[in-house]
Amino acid sequence: MTNPAVRPTYDVVVIGLGIMGASALHHLSRRGVRVLGVEAHGPLHALGSSHGQSRIFRRAYWEGEQYVPLLERSYAGWLELDAAAHDTIAVRTGGLFVGSPESALVQGSRATAVRSGIDHEYLDAAAITERFPAFHVRPDAVGVYEPDALMLFADHARLTYLSRAAAAGAHLAYGQTVRSVRTGSGGALTISGDDWEVSCGAVVLSVGAWIGRFLPGEIAPLVTPMRIPVYEFDVEEARERDHCTGRFPAFLYEDDAGALVYGLPKWRVDEGGLKLGFHNRQLSPLDIESDRRPPAERERLELWRTINPVLPGVRSTGRGISCVYTMSRDESFLIGRSREVEGVVYASACSGHGFKFAPGIGEVLAELALDGRSAVDVSDFRPERMATTDVA
């Protein structure tokens, strides 16, 4: 147990080094504090929600204007990280959000863009197919095009954050499972693992689907870890260039049944396939320790049949992996200060759309841990909203 007369080992300990934890560690290290990052697995494990080649960054956010302040901070953060990195972190691909004029995707994206002053165009079906040859949309389809949308390279981003934090003095520990976080004497926090223990002034908890184990009364009832398949589909050889960056944007497509498909371009003609996935289908609860089964054949075919009329150059063949969405009841974030364990701040339940926010959320977590408040208002993401929100 920590002696109150003894200075804690660290000012802050970050538990979980996915993209949110890696960003928080980076922001903490920039402020010159003594910080430790602890990860139960390796630097690029595939058991959570941060692994893989690419992600979409967009600001014409159909999910709502409450996300825009964090998106603006994150946009600046991604450009800064890319400028400082040896590897490519962000590529400006533009973003195309397609559906019927009445679809939630199109209406929400356009409303956020207009009200928040985000550069965009409103395209009819003819303009979409003329500008982006891979797309063949119905005559009544429309799209919101955001020219500054990005494709993010996920693994590169995570490793860059971690390496920059280490270069700035942060300590990193891999393969170390945290077993408990408790308040010690003198107000310090004690972090315990298997045959090790450290003390600190504050904890950043960024463990994704595992958050309920650390905050069982406060957060566990509000979240459900879900399995969702992600695919790389093959493309007809004669049309590969139409699906690469420069001719193919990152996109979202909502069909008439409300299914939402996302996709990212091929980075180069000779590299990999076209990344596609459902955002709001094929979700199933999972056991985060044991449920890592690959996607079923019927899941791949369901996605291909949904997207093939829009992207006819995409073949039915492809490779899939299973990813994790940590879903909150209203599909929005949980960010705040713990009521269960004083000195703990957390971010989780990003519900499948959180990666793009990592620079902003990491900065917020660092500020909450060190200053007790953040420059960006995150009150919309406090878990207390669930007490008054009737969401099934």
C-alpha cells in the first residue's frame, strides 16, 4: 500500500493502448508528466477495435452536430501527426455519403455540414457517376461530398502515437494485465497486476470492450461488446484503378432498408482489396475473451449483394475478419470521470465510429486526468444521460 509520504510512482497510468489510449499517452507525455502505459497484449494485437489498415475520417457527421467540436480537434490532430510521421497516417480521399434524399445519412450529413460550415457539395446521381466511375447509383439517389475527408492508416497511427510518447519519456509495458485499480492511502491510486504494483495520481481507462470489468456498477450495464465482420473484396482487374485513391472516395451508402455500408479505397492497384463492411448489420454479442470466430459465408454474401448494385466492379470473392464494437445503448460515446473509483477518467463505448476521434478524445482524457476539466465540452457524452434516455 502506498505510504502518503511517498511520491506516487507515476503521475498518470494509462490502461489500454488501443488508439484512444495511445493518443492519451502521447498527449500526457507532451505535457512532461511521469506517465506509464499498460497493455495486456502486444502493440498491434487484433483483439480490440483499433487494428487494421484503414479508417474513415469525416466531419459532415450524420450522427449529429454534438460531435463537431471533437471532430475539429481531431482533424487538426491527424494532420499534425501525419506531418510529423515517417509513415503515411492520413490521405485526403474525400468522402461521399450516398442514399435517397430522405435517408438519415444524407439528411444528417448535409445538415451538419451546413450548420457547422463544413465544405461540401450536394450531388445528384448523374454527378456522382460522372465524377466517380466505380459508382453506379439509382437515378433518384443523391450524395453529400466532403472534399476534405480522409483515409487514416490505423496501425501506423497507433504505432506513431506510441513511439512519439516513448520518445517524450513515457514508459510502456506490454503483456501486463491489470487486475485491480483501487484507492490507496493518501488519495493515491494503486494499480495491480500479476506480481507487480505501481501507484499514481490519476488513471486513464481506455480498455474498450473490457471497461465493464473495471467499472462494473457504473459502466458495465450501459455497454455491450459486439462482433462485426469487416472484409476486403476483390475488384475486377480492368477496373482496379477506378477503386483506388484519387478516383474513389471513402464512402457511406444507405440502402432503402436502412442498411449502412462503409468503404475505403484501395491505396495502390497492387495492394490488397477494397475494404467494405456493414456499420449497423451483422452485429452479434460476443465474449471478449473467447469469441473470435471468422465471418460466415452468408455474412459475406449479404454484404456483397447489398453493395454490388452500387459498385458493380466488386467481385463476390473476399476475405473477412471479425472486429469488436463496444456499443452503448444510444450508440454514442461514454467519456467522463468515474464515480466508482476517484481519480479514474475513461473513454469507451465508441460504438463503431470512434477511431476518427482519437486525437481529440486523447487530448480530452489527458486534460481530465491532469486538470480536472477539458477545453472541449464533452458533457453530451457523460453516462448520466442514460438515466433519462429510454433506449432499448
